[in-house]
Amino acid sequence: MVPTEAVRALRDTSADPEFGPWLAQASILVVDDEPGMRNFLMRTLGPRCKRLELAADTDEATRKLDQHHFDVVILDNIMPRKNGVEWLAEQRAIGFFADAILMTAYADLETAIQALRAGAVDFVLKPFRSNQLLNAVARCLDRIRLQRENYVLRYELKATSDHILLRDRLIGESAAIARVRDTIARVAPLPTSVLLTGQSGTGKEVAARSLHTLSDRAAKPFVPVNCGAIPADMIESELFGHLKGAFTGAERAREGLFQHAQGGTLFLDEISEMPPATQSKLLRVLEDRKVRPVGSEREVPVDLRFIFATNAELEKEVQAGRFRADLFFRINVMQIHLPPLKEREGDSVELATLFMKKLSAQLAMPAVPIDAAARRALSTYDWPGNVRELRNLIERTLILGRFPEGFGPGVSAPASAEAGSLADVERRHILAVLAACTGQRDEAARQLGISRKTIDRKLAAWDA
């Protein structure tokens, strides 16, 4: 691999301000049959990028593409046996997503049209100066970054039904949440995969974002994926990408979420909801660190840190045959349990105060004072919907201008022995909210801060 140690010694550790901050983290492949041009590009790019590979012909370039991920490929058009445009078209057809810059001494219209059809995104006309090439690479890297950021943001907006405040840090001073923060701080700098467990609404995505922020991948993408929110027939394409024509409606090739998270962290939430066929493919990815887009003959290398989350008991899912045992053992390297809000003594009041401040500003409504009675109710309530339910209560309070009727010490006090078990309390609460919503399960799920699927599952179990 280039650069050599001698070239590395010349590298400026700071980002080159002239060509953008992303060049120093880029992985680039150069394909050219002329040793002099390869040497020139090595001296130009080597000190500035993270990884540089050189290939003397298209066969060597193909082998390198199979072995490593590259952000940008720079290739000469006129080479023995096969020109750059022909090779690029072939690679696009079998699964090649990186940006390609074509070097050519012949700037005729026909070559330009062929190159664009083959998937080249930029041209550099020979002879050229080093800054011309560096500017072309910088444009490609900016384009890649903006495309991926845009796709991930649009995916998050589509997949998240509720705007989650405070998602970048774990709030609270209880011993239970302090232990979680300590564990996250210890494991975050490591490449180890993490499995987050706990009830719905306990802050598993918050914990995942904390792991990413404290890791050496913090400057790279954090891509959250809700496995339960993607239709089973689309999940493989969403995760791994697809080629043009791979299935009906695939009008163009598209990278999957695994590739959009390249170099960063992929957070797979509700992993227990992943279909069995996709579980098998995920296991292969974890073992080989390569993904195969739908319709592709090539496996694309990926460099990711994986974080998984579930509110189900995966051991029971394995015993029931709904979750692969080998996948469970593969992802259960480091498990962090997020405690329910009722076990986080004192945190409910602190969270309520913070939500009141943030949401009142967001909704442009005056904050409602949290008096002694409200504090007592917040502290003694069981919070079956956990932090999401608390957040929804505060939003409802702001809209009403007061805490809702029925929310108070009398209702929120701990259940007595005659009141039944915690499961009975949970059942009564969910049914009461459902009745207040006139049977509308989506609205009840929103108010409780749990998924519609959870309500469906519990009602089926209760035969209600």
C-alpha cells in the first residue's frame, strides 16, 4: 500500500485547508499503465490522503477493488487491452459505487459522453497540474459527503415518528444511569460491537450516539436503522444497496445504509425484528466485513463499528427459533442494559425539568411550573413508557397549560398489593390510554412512547 513510510513522514497531520478537510481521511485508487504518471500521483496524493493504492492495469485494479473500499478511483482512459471507460462500465455493472475521475489527453465529445454513461463524475485533461487533480478529488469527496449526509438525514426523518430531544447524551444522576455512562466510556474507544438491551423508551439510541461520540469514529457518520420499520421485502436493499435493474422499480444503482455509514457507526435498532433471511446475511457481513448489494456479483468492503439494540429477550427469541443462535452469539460481545425510568431514582424530575425547558422553547409556549405535588407524582409513577412517556407527558402539559387531570399523587402512587402485579398495572394503564384514544392504537402508542407493534403484541397476549 502507498504511501510508504518515507512519504508518511512528510504528511501534514492537519487537514489541507486548500482542498477541504476530507482529503486526509480519503482512500484513493489510481489506475494508470505509465510508471511516471503513477509516481507523480503518488507524490501528489500520498502525503495528503489516508490510503493510496496504485494499479498498473485494470486487472490489478479489479483485484484491489475486491479487497478494499475506495472513496475515489482515478483512472487513465487509454491503457493496453482495455480502456478506462470500458473497464468503468463493467465495474458499475457488477457493483462499483465509488466516484471515478477520468484522466484523458483526448477531450472529444464522444469520449465525454461515453465516460458520463459509464459513471465518471469528473475529467482531468492531460497534461495537468497537481492542484487541478487535487481540486477534482476534493469536489468528489464533497459530493460523496453531501450525498450521504442528505440520505441519512432523510432516512432519519422518515424512520423517526417522534422528534427526540436530548438524544446525544444520557441525562440523570442516579446510580443506575451512572453505571451505564461508566461502561459506555470504557467500551467506546474500542472496536468491539455492543448490544444495548432494555425496555422501549429507555434511551438505547441515546446510548448508541454516546458510544459513537466518544469513539475515534466521531467525525464519521452515525447511521441509525430501525429494523422493525423497514418492510421485509425491502430491508436487504435498504441495508446493502442494489444495482440498476436488480428488481422491479430499481431504476438506478444505490448504495445501502451500510455503505453510507462507511468509516463510522451503524446502529441497528430492534434487531429482533430483522427477518431470518437478512439475519443470515448480517452474520456474513459481521464475519467478512463485506456487503453484497442486491443484483451485484461483487462484495463491497465496509469499515464499520456495529451497535445493536433490542427490547426483546434475545435468548428467548433464540429458543423460540425466531432469532439465529449464531448471530446472537456474534453480536453479544459487550452487552449494556439500559434501566427503566422507575429504577432511576430522582431522574424523572430532572428529565421533566429539562424537557419542560426544551419543549417550551420548541413549541413557543410558556413553561408550566413543576410544583411539589407534580414532583411527588413524577417520582412515584412507574413510567411503563419510560423516558418517551415522560417526554410526551411534558408536551401534553405544555399544550394544556397544566398537568393533565388524573396525573397526581393519588393516581401515580405505587400500586398496593391488592392492586396486583406490575404487569397488571401496565395492562390497566395501556388499556386506559387506549380507551381515552377511542381505540386508536397509533395515537395510544404515541402517547405512551412505545411502538404500535408493542401494543398489538400485548393486546394479542391479553386477548383484548
